[in-house]
Amino acid sequence: MEPNTAPEPQPPRRRLHSIRDVCEGARISHPTAWRLIGRDILKTVKIGRRTFVTDESFEHLVTVGVPKIGAAE
């Protein structure tokens, strides 16, 4: 008999991230995270009183980087 070679199932990927997790993952400050949310760079979802960042916008932030907040648009 061959040993079971099937890969172990991966846990489901989170679709929403807390502001704290975004700050730690992207290595940005809490005020910077809120500035990015205010500029609609980070997309958010409210659940009750809590605010979460969507996985898509978090991944974009991590892969592309943080745009300069003071830069002319």
C-alpha cells in the first residue's frame, strides 16, 4: 500500500482583517491605516461597531505598497 500523499487541506483564507492585523501585516501605523481608509485606498466593511478591511484591499496594500499620503493626485 502506498502512503497517503494527498496534501493537507489549507485553512480557509480570511476575507476580512481587523485594523490591528492590517497595521501589523503591512507594517503601518494605526493613524496611517485610518488615512488610507479615509482616502478609500483600503476598502472596509462594518460589522456592528467594528471595522474590517477587505482581503482584496489588504493584499493590494501588501503587494503594491503604501502610496505617499501627501502626494498630489
